[in-house]
Amino acid sequence: MKRVTVHEEWCLGCHLCEYNCAFANSGLADMVKALKNQKITPRIHVEEDGRIHYAVSCRHCEDPICIKGCISGALQKGADGVVTIDHDKCVGCLSCMLLCPYGCITTDENETVLKCELCVKNGDIPACVQGCPNRAIVFEEVQT
Amino acid sequence: MKYVIIGNGPAAVSCIDGIRSVDPDGSITVISKEDHPAYFRPLISYYLEGKSKAENIYCRRADFYESSNCGVIHSEAVAIDTDNRSVMLKNGESIPYDRLCICTGSSPFVPPMKGLETVENKYTFLTVDDSFAIEKAITKDSRVLIIGAGLIGLKCAEGLRDRVQSVTVCDLAPRVLSSILDDECAAIVQKHLENCGIGFSLGNTADRFDGNTAMMKDGSEIGFDVLVLALGVRPNIGFFKEAGGACGRAIIVDNEMKTSVDGIFAAGDCVEQYDISFGDKRIMALLPNANLGGYTAGVNMAGGSAEFDNAVPMNSIGFWGLHMMTAGTYANDENAQMIEEKGEKSIKRFFIKNNRLVGFIIIGDVKSAGIYTNLIRTQADISAYDPDALTKNATLLPFGENYRRKTLGGVV
Ligand SMILES: Cc1cc2nc3c(=O)[nH]c(=O)nc-3n(C[C@H](O)[C@H](O)[C@H](O)COP(=O)(O)OP(=O)(O)OC[C@H]3O[C@@H](n4cnc5c(N)ncnc54)[C@H](O)[C@@H]3O)c2cc1C
Ligand code: SF4
Ligand code: SF4
């Protein structure tokens, strides 16, 4: 399957991926309405220490440990390999956050969990990748 | 090959998945005491709270048993004949097996209490039927008394608060969640719960009951309409013990989830197994372990090869926005070094032993804590990492570019 791969040597630390993610998942057509003066809750985040920057989002693991820990069945891996979240089922216990080895789970104000779903509901190419100015995140087939 | 599974919770359905990943054809029979398809037990409080709908609590889709080609018998297993490899049921049937997995979980423990028989509305809180029964018993004017301030008692309190007049929790222990939190952490949680409207009477418990009144140890009286007994649980292992199987406080299993009896496996809340953070066997009655152990058992029952060789306790709970996470071993170990990070509303404690992270407690700032859980589960040598970078915020920064290239650039 295609995954978002991270190439930290190219990352500028511009955080555009976070904004593009939040916009794509806002359900709104107007970027200004979606982002301006809003507390955004993107499913990708940039970690940095001044010298190093890189983006982190769900790895869509082969054998996702988050699913083994989910107490509600909200997390599922589809036949396409994408790990998705059902907000109707999620109760916000954050067991998945306790288990994800890469820190890829976040929450929204409703206290249910947000995670990257590779923009399966938003289009062919994840919005974060589309908007990255320096190809520091790429949507590509990766060999195991 | 004939597979039989006793019990029908998360461990059992994961066991079915494990078997089917190796053997698509062998017959599987599940023996289930509860009259429901396998459901996520932790959701029984969220059901009361209105966060989980009754139709959404099940572990698998409605066609799971059929599509896994798996029969379900609604009865209770009462004995195992290990010589003839068969399971005796309460309904008189005897079910032959080649491979058996025991996934029976636990039952509420209710010690003898004076006058308990005079209480009409009393419940334990372990099954969805308990939830339904409590729901029937309460009105918006009910005063609920919960005995036991552990995870189950407090989750019950959370589930009920908005549906009743008052919820009071008492416990003989002087603090809430006494088995997972120390005094300081427990005080933070208790204060938050009090602010959210839960009443407490700690270091105190009911000496005896008279109808709707609890006479407390300290001489006071608490009136109630509904009583919930959440004093703890005991693993359901009686029939296995009687068959001569090795047990400590629960069924003893190895990393392949094999018991001491040939052909019999076990997983979930009814087992004790090696905890790599603790260095000894213990009960780790939590849902992730039930799934991981159940799947491992299934694979091995079907002739495949799998090991669950990194079991540690790991628990995440929240009450009205305050989250706490614990993993590994983090209590009273003189040989462990403790690193503490305190914030305004959060506390993080890391326990390090022989250059390995062996446990943590985090209250409040739980973001990305799985990075820490992973260090415990992989027993990573952390001596090369900057301790500050490690403990201040959970990120992948300390682990270096190679690790990130592998995990963020490849397939994991
Ligand atoms: C209120 C509550 C909240 C919880 N919250 C959390 C949480 O937030 N996080 C977490 O990780 N864990 C939580 N847990 C624990 C979690 O529910 C268990 O770890 C998990 O259900 C274990 O799964 P299991 O399959 O081993 O056992 P169970 O789910 O207990 O299933 C065992 C089944 O076996 C059946 N059975 C028993 N004996 C027999 C017999 N002789 N014959 C036939 N059938 C039998 C039982 O009726 C039961 O249906 C919570 C538990 C409760 C009660
Ligand atoms: S959330 Fe974490 S554990 Fe789950 S699939 Fe994504 S990277 Fe893997
Ligand atoms: S927070 Fe939601 S998705 Fe995560 S483990 Fe809990 S119920 Fe499952």
C-alpha cells in the first residue's frame, strides 16, 4: 500500500502540513474560515528542536498495536491497509495513545481521537503531501 | 482439529482470529456463559454515561462467528477431563477438544458483609447485564453508594453521575485507585472527581447494612437507594485447578500462552504471565493483554508459532477530561531511579532500572505517551538518550535520525 514517508533532510519546519491537514478535515470549503483564529487539531504534527524538523503521522502499521488496545472497536484496519477511526464508537479513553509507539494519535475538543486516515475521504493524495513545498513528505509505495 | 474456547470476551475472539490466521478449516466451538456476543467490557460504564450505544459494544461484526465458521454454545463449563480431552458443561453436554483455550476472565469478589441480605437494590459491575440492571434500578432521584474506589468503582461513578441525584464512593483504602496510584497522584484525581460532583468517604467502609442504610466503620451512616459492590475481582479458574492445572493467583502460562496441561492454553484476565518490566509472573488484567495473549494462543493452538514475550501492564483511563496513564512497574522499587516532571496540572514519573525504562505514571499531559510504553515493551537501552529530551515531551527526537528513517520512512 501507499504510505506517507517522511524525509527529514528536506523538512523546512514550516508546519504547512499541519494547516493543510486541519483544512482538509474541517469539512469547510473556505480555508480562512477553517483556520483563521481557530485552534487547529491536525492529524500530522511537526517535531523539532531548532536543528531538526520532521512530520509525524500514522504509519498504518502492518500489525497495529493501537487496535489491540482499543477498548471500543473504534479503530479498524481496512482491507486497503488504512487504519481508520469510527468517531461514533470512540469513547476517548486514549488507550491507543498509550500504545502507539510513534505518538501519532491526537484528540479533538470532543475528546474523541483523531488520527491520519491518509485522506481516504478527502481525495487521492493526502492533503499534507500535496501541500508540502519541499517533498519532505511523500505518498509512495514502500517495500517491507 | 477440534478447537474449544471457554469464555467469550476479547481474549476469546482474538484467539479465534489467531486460530483462523493459521487454520481456516478446523472446527471451533466457543462456550459462553453470557448471553451476548463478545463485547468490550470497559464500555459498560460508557453505556450508562450515554457515550456508547448498546448496539456498538460488540467486539466483532454481527456475522463474525458465522464467517469464522465458529459455533457458540451458551452454557457454563464446569469441569475438564484432561485424560479424555473434553469439557463438561452445566447443561450436561460434554464437548471434546484437541486444543482448548481458557478465556474465562474474572468474577466480582464480594466478601461476607453483615446485613447485605437486607439490601434490595444491590449490584456488582462487571457485565453489560449489570449495567442494564442498574439502569433499571436508578431514577434521577437515586442516591448511589459505591463500595470500592478502584477502576471499576470509579468508572461506575462516572457512568452514573448525570443520571442520579448523588454518587458516593467509599473504600477502606485511604486513597482512590490505590492499586495504581500513590498518595500524591491519587489526591489529584480525587480532587478532580470531587469537583465533578462525586462524594468520597475514604479510609472508611460499610460495617453493616440495614435496608437502605450503610453503617460505616467510623460510626457514620450513609443512606442510599442503590448499592454497587466494586470490591475487586477473582479470576475464574476453579475448574482448571480441579483438573490439576498449575495456578498461582491465576492460571500460569508461558510466552506461548500454554498452561501446564498438554493441549490447554489460556489468555486474558484469567492468567498470570511473565511481566518483563517486573521480572516475574503476575496478573495483568487489561484489555490490550487479553487481545495480544488471545491471538498468540490461537496461532499456537493451530500449529503456528507465536510468542507474547513482552507483556507489561498498561492502562489509560480518564474521568471528565483528566487523563492518566500507567505502564510497567512503577511502585516501591528501591533499585529503580525516579525522574519526575511536574507541570501546573500534570505529573509525570518515570522509573528507570539498569538503563531501561521499566514504568511510568502520567497524569494530565499524556500526549504521545505510547513512545514511553514502547521503550518499556522493547526494553530499550536509554543510556545514550538525553534524559531531558526524553522526559520533558514525548517525541521521537531523542532516538536519532536512523530510527526515524526506519519508522517514519519505512513500513513498521
Ligand atoms: C467496568 C470495567 C472497566 C474496564 N476498563 C478497562 C480499561 O479502561 N482498560 C483496560 O485495558 N481494561 C479495562 N477493563 C478490563 C477489561 O475489561 C478486561 O481486561 C477484558 O475484558 C479481559 O478480557 P477477557 O476476554 O480475558 O475476559 P472477559 O471480558 O471477562 O470475558 C470472559 C468471559 O468468559 C465467561 N466465562 C467465565 N467463566 C466461564 C465458564 N466457566 N464457562 C463459560 N463462560 C465463562 C464470562 O462470562 C465472560 O463473558 C475494565 C473492566 C471493567 C469491568
Ligand atoms: S496509530 Fe500508531 S500504532 Fe496505530 S497504526 Fe498508526 S502508527 Fe501504528
Ligand atoms: S480513545 Fe477511542 S480509539 Fe482510542 S482506544 Fe479509546 S475508544 Fe479506542
